[in-house]
Amino acid sequence: MVRQEMVGRQLAEQLLQHFGMRVVQEPLRVLDVGCGQGTQAIRLARAGHWVTGLDSDPVTLGAAQALLGAESPEVRDRVRLLSGDGHHCGRWFDPGSFDVVLCHGVLMYLPDPGPLIASLARMIAPGGLLSLLARNRDALAMRAGLTGDWRAAVQAFDSDHYTNRLGLSARADRLADLATTLREVSVPLRHWYGVRVFTDATPDHAAPVDGRQLGQLLDAEERAGREDPYRQVAALLHLVGTK
């Protein structure tokens, strides 16, 4: 929940700063690669944009369909959900077909993020934005250290792999490396944020906080995600590039 809320706020800020009043006066064409349960896709459709969600997992795509089905007809009409892999966007879409391309929580499952980022860059129209969410390689030891798993913390200093909350092996990236890749595909880094600075070590089964506490938690996460040195040790990196 914290991750999706922070990314949503950060993305809204970048859209408004980059596109100005166009973001409220004219719908943007958005491609969400690895859309998962459709949280960001639906959020953007509620704001009036046309969104294509792409995911290769039929289970999560089904969950996205279910969530979308609970929305108003106007929102449902703005979202198209497709089964597919972001590497093969060129099979369905012409170059420059989208004003905004999202790829959140996908890069960590790839041995090399470069080919996918290059494929996504081709889908962006001139002046468009690319939003990436990746695991922070420079903060891999934080979760283990904060939970007292010292052996894992020490091992994390020398590895770019980790086991995620689902028990799956995944990989992390450094900000500098992703910035270099973005520059190489002509979508240079515009801005970056940290996501889950204080809450990455919070167990999934932790007791929910009340409304006031939740608001304070989100305010703290939002500020930390945009300020150094806090964002540098966030669990996730949210990078926004401009074509």
C-alpha cells in the first residue's frame, strides 16, 4: 500500500511538472508494462487518461480485471488490459505510441534491464516520460540489518541478488547504472525518488495503523523519498526519464 501510494504521488507530481495543464485538459496515452493488479493503471484512468496495461501473469491480470470491473463505466472504458511481455511491445504498438510508459516492479526479475528499457524507450513519443521502479542495490543490507539478520546483512553488501517477500530470487540495480542506461536510450534521467524508506522492514502481517497514523506515515515516507540522505537508502528507486 505504501509503495503504490508513494509511486502514485510521485508520478502525479512529475506529470504535472512536465506536461503542465495538458495533464488535466487533455488525456495522456499511457502504457503500464507489468501492470500487476492495475493499481496505477486504474488511478491514471480515474484522472482521465487512456491506459493500456500489459502483464504476462494471468493471475495478476485477472485480479486487475476484477478491480477494473468495480470501477465506473467511464473508467473501464479508458483501460485496456493485455497479456504480454514488455520486451515485445513492438508487436502490438508503433514506435512513439505513448506519452507515458510505466515499468514498475519488473526490472528486478530480469538478468539485465537494458534490453527491456530500450524496448520501452521506443514506445515513447518525443517529449514523453518513462517511469521505472527498481530495487535499490545500494540499500540491500538495510532490511536484513533492521530485522536483526546480521548474516544476511553482511552478505548483501557483496551481492546484487536478494529474496523478496514472495520468496522469489530477485536482483537489484544501482541508480548510476540505470541513469547510464536511460541516457544511452535517449531518455535521460529527469528526477528520482526513494520509495519505502522507513517501512521496508515492516512485516506483511503487521497490525494496521489507524487513519491518523497512516496519514503521518505517508507524509514521512513522502518527504524521505525526495530528500537526501534518506532516499539513498530507500528499498526502491523510482526513476523518471524524459525523451
